[in-house]
Amino acid sequence: MIELLFEFGGDIILVVINGKNIKFGHTGYGAQLVDISGLRLDYAGVCRTFPDLENSPNWEVEAVERFKEHINSLNTEDDVCNYIIEELEGCGYKIKSKRRDGYRPIQF
């Protein structure tokens, strides 16, 4: 299991990766973790990543399915972790720490 902490503005975002299962937490959610289908996606960001979904009425559902398919195609938790870090940093999130299997976190 890998836990990532990101900072975005004044908020702290927690990402928990357990195999292919990914949960997201946000200071606005309290202590609750949700999967990708429970998050609000940014339409402009989805259109940048998947230009073919721009005119789709079900853009959000299709984007979630593509995300899940991509995660399932990755081999290890480290690959998933690197993918999440790369995607979120590209959107302005700043990685603060990474913790594997309950050990001490690595600060960035």
C-alpha cells in the first residue's frame, strides 16, 4: 500500500493506492475516502486528455472508465504511483510526501 499526500491551494489531498484499488481523500470530505467515480472531474481537463469526449453527453462516465482501464494496464503499485504523481503535478498539485506500507514517509 502506498499513501501520497498532495497540496493544492490550501487543501490537502490524500491518495491511497492498494494494488489496483485507488482511493482519494480531500480536506473537504473530512476523513472519508472515495474512488475515482466519487470525484468531480474538470471538464476542461478531461477534454485536454481525451479530446474525443468533448461533445459526448456521458463524458464523465467515459473518462472514469478510461482511467480505470489505464490503471489496470499498469503492472505494479509503483507504476500506478508514478502515473498518479505525474498526472496530478501536471494539474498544479504539489507532492508533499509518499509512504509505503506504513513506514516513515518520504518528504518532498
